[in-house]
Amino acid sequence: MTDTFPVLDLRDAAGPAETRTGFLHRLREAVHEIGFFQLVGHGVEDTEDMLELSRRFFALPEPDRLALNILDSPLFRGYSELGREHTRGVPDQRRQLDIGPEQPARRFGPGDPAYQCLIGPNRWPSAMPELRPAIESWIARLTELSHRLLRLILESLEAPAGFLDDVVDPDPQIHLKLLHYPGPARTGGDDGSGQGTGAHNDLGLLTLLVQDGHGGLQVAVEDGRFIDVPVIPGAFVVNLGELLEVATRGYVRATQHRVVRPAPGVDRYSIPFFYNPRLDATMQPLPGPYVERAGGVIDVAGNPLFALYGDNVMKGVIRSFPENVARHHPDLAAAAEPRSS
């Protein structure tokens, strides 16, 4: 593969047989060799509008944003100030709004699986009523796009395209973030780590990211170096999650990545969309020659992989939001241990 981050045009998947075959070949190379690619021709035309909407949200007066304070949410939804979310124990230098599936409120009881504490409604800013319908439309379209892309990935691996339909239908556990990375006010004005978001792997199936022109996303390559992902206006940066790596016995890569904090005085905005299995879904190995010949998932110290998505996502939640866990779910860490079945 000549390009570190290949650019794939989704329109090729609907082209003549030879064009479609070439697309699937490049897709298989991308998910196997680097775990990242850029997607164009996807038909989602309002990425710049969504980034502008995100800028307007973060420009709201601070009291309007803090009315959605994530510390007040046992569902881990709402607004986070700088440093609220952690990666590997280090505060991330970004502001964010976390949004999940819009579902009715329910009581989380002591006998429930830990992941059920994530089920419920979102929190929306009363000062910006146009945000909710725009984001809900975006989520619906990106959910459809993600499902189509997942089926194409399976087809590229010569597995049945619908093999994972049962783990996402009828209600995939989607997650969307509006992110604002403000540069420090002056040189040396941060903690010295330069961490916008610390190095991590995503937890589920697919991530689709739209980023503004400032860049900052970096991906770990084979020799452990991090390299910059180029900015392509209107493209989605696509990467794979740990559960897809599990389902392919390590053939598909959930590659470590991070975001470097912008330079002083620079504001970076991005919107990641995470497409995941149902919380109660367990991943099974895919059939097919590429998966069957794969060597298996390589365990990383301190990062156990759980086939049940609810267990895997709680691993991330507990690490990322320690203050929320302490305030609303003091017994959550123990409750989130994987269950035998």
C-alpha cells in the first residue's frame, strides 16, 4: 500500500464490477495494514455546517454550557470542561459535548449489568434549540453510512456481509462527541504534555471523524512513531475499534492514535462518531479465509479486551470519567468486571 492513509471513494463500491473489486481490495489493505483511511464520495454534504454548529455551541456563554455539566449526569452525557475526561490517567485538554442514543430514562438497579447505566436521554442546551435536530439528523445519516461501510469491510474480508447485523440491530450503541481543542493562551501554558487527547484505541466497531483544517490527529505506525493524518476537506477519517479486531482475530487493526493540542491561540474542532454493537451483544469470530489465517489479537498490558461490548465500553468509561464514577456509581468498577457465560 503506497499511501499511509489511503483515500477511498465510496462511489466506487457502487461502480462496475472491476471498479468495485478494486475498492474492496484497497479497503481490505487499509483495515489490515494501518486501520485508518479517509472516505470521500460518501454523500454527506454538510460536514462544514456541522463543524460551524459545533463552534457556535462552544461559543455559548459558559453558564449555558455548564447547565449541561457532565458531572451531574449518571449517564455520562453532557458538557465537559478542559481536563474532565482522562486518557491513561492524564487530563485531556479539550472541551466536549457527549451524546448517545436518545432513549427513555430508566432506573439503574444494583442487580443490573454495569453497562445499563448508559441508557437514557441526552442533555440539550436550551440556549441553542437548533442543535438537537441537526445532531439527530447527523446521527441517523452516519449510522446508515457506518452500517453500509461495515458490510463492505466484511465483504472485503470474504466474510458474509451481514454477519454482524445481529450485533448492531436494532439499536447500535452510537456515541457522538463535539470537541473543541483550545490552544494554550501562551507558550508553556499547558501541563507540558501537549496532550489534546492521549494515545488510545477506540472500543467498538467503527469511528467516523470529521476534522477542521488545523489537523492534530496522529496515528501510531509500525515502529511506534506517531504520524499526522492529513486534512481532506469533506472527508471522514475512518478507523476501526477493538471489537472489530476481536471479531477478525486480529486481522483488522484497532490502531492507537492521539490528538496533539494546537499551538497557542489556535482553536481546533472535530466531531467523532462511534458506531458500536448493542450493549448486550457479544462478538463472534468472522468466518472467511483472511480471519481464519489471522494470528489472533495481541494483548496489550493493562488493556483487557472483552467480547461483550457493554463490558468493553465500561472499561473505557471508568477510566475516562473517574469523577463521575465516584459521584454517581462508586461500585461501578467492580460491577463492570466481565461475566462468564
